[in-house]
Amino acid sequence: MIANTTTQSQILLSNISRIIEFNTSKIIENIELRFDQYISAINVVLNNSTYYTQSNSTIGIATKPVPKGYVPVILITYIIYAVFMVIVLAQLLIMIHSAYARLRVMRDAKPTHISNINWLPLVSIIIPVRGEGIDAIEDAVKRITGLDYPRDKLEVIVATDDDEATANLIKNSVERIGKTYGLRTIVNWRSKPVGYKGGAINEAAKLARGDVLLILDVDTILPRNYLKVALSYLNEGYDAVGAPFLGVPKVPNNFSWPLMILFNTLSEVQIVGRALSRFKRGFYMIIGNNLLIRRDFFNRINGLCYCKSDDIDVALRIWLMGGRIGVMNERVLTEIPSTYDAFRSQTIRWATNDMWALKKYFTKILKSRNRSLVDKVDAYLWLLKYPLVYLGVISIITMIIMQVFNILIPPLPILVLSVLTDVVGAALLILIIMVGRRMNYSYWDLFKSLVIGGLTMYALAFPLMIYLAKALLSDLPWLYTPKASKALLRQKFLIERLSIIALIAVGAALLMMGHVIVSLYVFANSILILMGYSVGTVKPSNRLIHSTQMITH
């Protein structure tokens, strides 16, 4: 009986081995055949260029005739792909322009000039809080006393939307610090919060005595000379001023360190470089975690919006009315996400805020008489940067359709767009690395940050698509970004995992249909998504981060 069972097992293993060997050989034969077809098609194009540029059909070069009924589907796919590629190409060229502007200023860097330092108005600093630790609020208030500015010309207003018990604790702590340091402090509590962060700030602004308001996030650390530099910008005619940020992860690990490098480098390109290259035309973003503005101008624009997107909203309103926004030649420190989950929450909130702003201001931008056509296009492109994540799925669908219908080379316009985008993208990567090197980051750290950032954004593309579609149809609730150690508590990625399962199922179906190469392509995409969110779920390391190492001017 035992011998018989052993024999059956051997036969089963032998059959399995033969099946694997047979399928493997078929896969290799399929790859070799497709490779030979590609080589033949390329040779035809090289030997007779008019065949491709003039004689080929609108669907490209195929090894087999495509049924006429499917041609419209292929053409629609190409058109959608081309539209997204054109927008991507425009975005890349804009970023190249911004990166070049930033590099040029880095090369000719000069010390910050402070004009008319005798103008020292009373400044009311508003710090909105909700769900923050008492220690974080105390630290924020104490840091104000370290600014190079007369303390009798400062007041701090903490605007809290917490419950009444927490608000009383905050009030007692803040008042104690005020008495200790000789600082005027106010705690404003709203029993019925309305209008998110903007509503809290507007209510606090009514209590302010200062001629100038500074709206400050609780985790933002200002340089000592911040107020004098910022006031010099207001004195020179700017309506609102903010400083770019340098990110600091509160939970150092193998994900947050590379993400910090990428955040800081891209901040120099997207915030500073964009502002430097748009003094006369175009749109650039105001910084949301620190904003200095005259109180009369704040009242003139009716304060902040009662919405989740207060930073992009106020930037667009100032821009549409022809106002001037100043980006300081100083840096503030702020916490950046330490895990994939925290990065996911923050990015989705930013993206859906832009979608909200696009819906609200699309017509207003189009009809604006204060802005030129170039200005309007530039603003639209800024608001469209996140919807480009759809290109990843569109690329997969395009690849699948081409392989299913045996299309080896797409039409010339599609091919040119793809090659041109790759070339421009490579040029942008070089410029980003150059900016990073000027910030004293090593080549290896920059390479690692770009790889981890790319994987993370690819994994995030699938949930981001769903949230953007929801934001287009309706307003979404506030999405909290877990900070510090709280970022380690939630790490569940249902959409990402369902995306992987869907891709594996599609890849398996394509493999069964004999489309080996495209099935391997789909499987590879599922692996990239897995790597993208896995890299950000690591446990914190013991590596210490000193903020002084990250302050580069």
C-alpha cells in the first residue's frame, strides 16, 4: 500500500514537472516570436521610413489585420493616452523651468536682505489646533518667544476646536507660558466648530489686536529672523508672504529619511523655483503652514474660506484679484509623513483639495480679466498635477490593447510623444539631482529617495484615482494625517491590495490567452504596487535626525 502511494506521488510529480516544462518552453517560444516580430518591424521602419510615416495605418504596425469593429476602441484609447501625455509633457517642461530658475539662484545666492527694519508693527500669531497634544501646543507657543522681535509687539492666539475639557487644559497651559515669558496670549474655543481650519482662524482674527497676522501651524518651526524678513516683504508691496519648508520626520526610518530628501528637494523646485520663474506671469502656490498677511488685507478678502482647502483657496483669490504673493528666502521646519499611511493621507488630502479648487475656480479663472491666457493655463496645470495619476492605468490599458491586437509599434504621434516625454523626464531628473546636490545631499541618497518616492507614488496612484473621482462628484470629509508615533497605528491598505489582486487576475487571463509579454508586464505592475506600500510600513529605526543638518540656504 505504501509502495503504491509512493508510485502515485512520483507519477503526479512527474506530470507536474512536464506541465511546468511544457508551459515554460511555450512562454519562451512566445517571447522569442514576439521579439523576432519587433526586430522585423524595426528593420522595416529603418529600411523604408516612408512605410511607417506615410503608409502605416492609424493604429500603428501590427503583425495581423485588426478587425474593423475594434479600430474605434483602439483610436479612442490612443486619444485618451495622447491627451494625458501632452499634459504630462507640459508639467515636466514647467518643472524643468522651475528647477533651472532655482539652480541659477542657488549659484548666485546672496544673504537675505531686510529692508526698513524700523517698521515693527504689532503681530498677532494665530495657531489653529485640533487633536494636538498639550505638549506640542506648549512647544509652539514657547518657540514664539525665541523670535528676534520685541515681545511687547507680539500676541499669540491659540484657536482650538477641541472639546471643552481639552480647551480648558490648553487655556491653562498657554496662559501659564504667557505669564512666564511676558507674552500676551489668548485661547479661543469654539463650542460648535464650523468651517474647518479656516473658520477657526477667522474667529480668532476677530480677537487680534495686531496690524499684521501670522497664521502658523502648530508643528512649524520658524527661523529666528522670520518676522523681520517677512515684514520686509510686506513693506515692499507684497500682499501675503510665506516661507518654504524643510521637512523633518518625527519617526526616523528607512522610508521617512529618503522621503524627507525628496520632499525638501521638490519643495525647492516646485515652491521656490516656481515662484522665482513667475515674477511676471503664471501661478505659484502660497505656503500653507505659515502665512503673514496685513490684517486690513485679510479683512478685504473676507478672511479664509470655510472649507478644507484654505491654502489653495486664498492663493487663488489673491492671484485672481491681481495681488502679489511673496516666497521668502528663508526656510521653516515642519513635520513630514513618517510612514506610507501618513504620506497616503496627506497626499490624498492635497489632491482632493486641488480637485475642489479646480471645480470652484475653473470658470472664475477662465473669465478673469486680471490674468493673461498664459497665466490661466499655468494655473490649470497646477491644479491638474494630481489627476495625472490616471496615466498609469491608462498606460496599462493601452499596452494590453496593443498586445491583444498584435500591434508592435503605435502610430507616429503616439511614439513621438512617448519618446519625447521620456527624454524630458530624464532631463528633469538630472536637474532635480543637481538641486539636491546643491542642498548637500549625496548622489546615493538622492537616487534612493527618487526610487522610493517613485514606488510610493505608483502604489498611491490607485487609491488616489478613487478619491479624486469622489472629490469630483462631491465634497469629501477632512482626511486626518497621522503624525509622529500615531502614524504607526494605522497601516491598512485595502485599495492597494485589491488593485494587486485585480492586476494578477488580468495578468493570469492574458497568460491563458497566450499574451505572455503583456501578462508579465501586468504582473510586474502588481509587484511595483506591493513594493510601493511595503517600503513605507517599516518599523522606526534608531537613526537620529538633527534639524540643523537639514537647514540649507
